[in-house]
Amino acid sequence: MSEVKKPTHGFTKHGQAVHARTQDHLPEATRYQRFNKRVAIWITKNAGSMTAFWLFWVLCCLILPSVLYAMGDISVKEYVPAFATTFGFNLLGTWFLSTCLELVLMPAIMVGQNIQSAAADVRSTKQFEDTEEVRVDMKTTLDRLDVDTAGGLKDVIDRFDALEALVKSALASLQNGAKPTES
């Protein structure tokens, strides 16, 4: 049993862990799950690279002489090794490129993309929730700063106005020679 990974960026409101690395988003209770997850992510990252493109291109070009020979477009005497013009080589190359690469890589890439998409979904959910919290906090702050809204600065301004009126009345009564009243 592997240790539970602590989420890097906390949890969403629905309890989903938000990790920095994509591979940490899937369960890894067994060796089989850990192996599958790592292989799928590795294949997804590497099969979608230019290195893989050039490798597959070279493999296709290696089979090309056999196909051209089978079509009758080239003869054996040209600059092609004899094994590359055999029908068996043609079948083996076609089987490997058409069947193995397509049928084996496609599900592996799909699994890797599912892992990446699940990780991205959880991260975007967490970002949305954080943004919503900031939006609500900003709305509350702006509401409290609004001088026309009950509470916040409106109460402070009203108290200052009352204090100003009290000071003015005290000054007026002092100028008239009357004793100021305490309130």
C-alpha cells in the first residue's frame, strides 16, 4: 500500500484533492494501478512528441522499399538490401506500424489524456472556487465602502455628522455666553 499523497493545493468544496502533478490524481493503491498510471502518462507525453513522429517516420521509410518492390516500381538490383524487399518484411512492417502502433497506442493515449483531463478539471474547479471567494469578498468590501449603504462607512459618516452638529451647537452657545449642555 502506498502512502496517501497530501494535496499540493488543498481540496475543492466537494473534497477533491488538488495536486500539482497530474499523476497524483489517480488512485495508486496497488502496484498495477501505479504501473498503469505511469505508463499511460509516459506514453501520452512521449507519443505526442516530435521525437516519436520522426521515429515513426523512419520506420515507415524502412518499409517503403518492400512496398515499392511488391508494386513492381523498383528492382532488387537497386540500392536496397535484399531483406527489405521480401514480402515477409513488408507484412511484418505493416503489422507493426498499422496494428501495433495504432491499436496499442490509441487506448494508452486515451487513458493518459483521461488522467490529464481529470487533473486539469480538479485544478480548474479549485481555481474557480478560489476566484468566487475573492469575488464575494470584493463585493462585501465594496458594499462596506459604499457611503449610501446602511452599515460600513455610512454609519461612520452619520456619527461624524452628529458629532459635527454637537460641536457647532456647543460653539454657538459658547459665543452667546451660555453654558454648554452635556449630552
